[in-house]
Amino acid sequence: MILVFYAILTLFAWGVFLFSFIRDRSRYRNCYLLFIALIVTVFSATFLAGKDQVEALVVVFFVIMIALLAVPIGLVSNGVIMIKKEGFSIANVLSLALGLFVGFGEIAAFLTFLLPIVNYGGYNKAMVDLTFVSILIAGTVIYISQAFLAFMFYTLFLMIIPRKRDFDYVIIHGAGLKDGKQVTRLLADRLDKAIAVYRKDPTPPVMIPSGGKGSDERTSEADAMAAYLIEKGIPEDMIIKEDESATTLENLKNSKAIIESRPGPHYTALVTSNYHVYRALRYCRKIGLKCTGIGSRVALYYWPSALIREFIAIHAEKKHLIYLMSGWVIFMLPTLALYFTVFA
């Protein structure tokens, strides 16, 4: 009977997520609804072990613990590789910084369990305060980590879901030029993905390479991208350049204006790097552009820092920053209440 209950609970969790996802892929709540559905699924799956369910839960717990201990090591190592390959900059040290942040939180979590044992049988105000600080730090790291994991899983989900192939337009986001005129590897990956979409489409879409000319560039990104597309066999009359924008939001606004100025159906695909799809879809919703987001691959070493940058950008928005801080207060409230009740 309990197995049936958890099966229904799992179906319900996935049903709520899919309902929200189908209505609007750009909603932030989808990150948490997917995360909850995954957690419920893993927990419910342990009941398939029958009388060994407790042992299955223990195995899941230890797997999670080992994975958590490996996270800061992996992030720090990735940060070092990122700096070596891409050079030192704030954007390139994000995975290193997150690794140190998570590692510091894990040390604080260890102290949270150790300090009460050391202080057992006596009252030491300094030790109590240190325990509280450890709890605060560990709780903050756990909270931020689960928020990032929810965002990461949803980003990965957007990468693997099937999509329609019959598009009328394909917007391709710019990504800066090498030496002010040449397409970079990152941008070439976006263009190659757009070309693949074009060639698989039963009625080839109009390609819209998008990006203006930066102060350090000799040509616009759109011009360089168009030249790349033509070189790869895309007919010139199937390319419309958007060469006035300087940001992702401007890319989309200007491309939307181009599309809406033309007759016929306007079913649109948006091609950008896989880590950037979610934020681009949010901008699409903001300006009323209905489209399907398609992500191109990026180098594996580059992905963690890029995803962290996207996470920060999303939560830099006032509304989501308020949500994040409010969630932190609610998450930490039991600890704060207990501390001030007992020791104030």
C-alpha cells in the first residue's frame, strides 16, 4: 500500500512540474519543481527494495555524501584549469570561488557536529557562539548549494528534451570575436548548431545572426557570423543580419522586430550556448517572443564557470534576489529561533 502511495506521489510531483513546464519553460519555479520531482523519485525508488529499503536509503545517503565531498575538489580543480586555459578574470575564477565556498561550508558542518561533543557537560559561551556561527555558515552553504543544484538540473533538462524541427526563423546569439574579426570557438559552436537545425528542417528557416560591433571589434558579430554561415553552405538569401545590438536583450528585441516585419508564420528557434538557454528564454518571455531554446555544446571545463555566471545573473534581478533571501531566512529560522531562545 505504501508503495502505491509513493508511486502516486511521484506521478503527482512530475505532473505538477510538466504542467508548469509546458505552460512556460522560462519560469523560475520550474527549477524547484523539477528538483522536488527528482528527490521524490529517488526516495520513492528505495521502496522497490522492499524489506531492504532502509539499507537502500543508507546507500543513497552515502553516495550523496561522497558526491558532496567531491564537489569542492572538482570545482577547485576546474577553476585552476579555467584560469590556465582562459586567463585570470573575475568570470574565470567563479568555479574556484564556489569550490572554496562549498569546502568552507563542509568544514563548518563538521564543526557543527564536533563542537557540541567537545563542549558536552559544560557551558562555554565562546564555544556556543562558535557553534552558532558554524551552523549559520553551514546552513547558508547548504541553502545556496541546493538552489544552484536546482538551477543546474533544470538547465541540463532543457538540453536533453526533444523539440520540434520545423522552424521559420533561427536566431543565433553573438558571443564576441577573436582579434576583432574572427569567429571564436564558442561562437562557431553556436553557428554549427544553428546550421544543424537548418539542415534537419523540412522547410529551411531564415537565419538571423545577431550581434553588433563592439568598441574593440573591426566588424560586427552579425557580419562575421553571416560570412561563416555562407562559407558553410547556407544561401545568402536565407540570412538576415541583426547588427545593431550590444546585449542579449537587444539581440532578441531587434530580432523580434525583424521577424514580425515579415509576412507568414513566425515559429522561431533561439540558438545559444547550452548554459545560456534558460536566461535567454526568460528575456523572450519578457518581450513577448515565443520561441524554442536550443543549446550548443561548450567545452566541458568552461561549463561550470559559465553556469555559475548565469546563476548569479538570474539572482541579480531584484525579484529573484528577494526570493532567494526570503528562502534563506525561512531555511535558517529554526536554527536562529533555537539559538536565541536557549542562549539569548
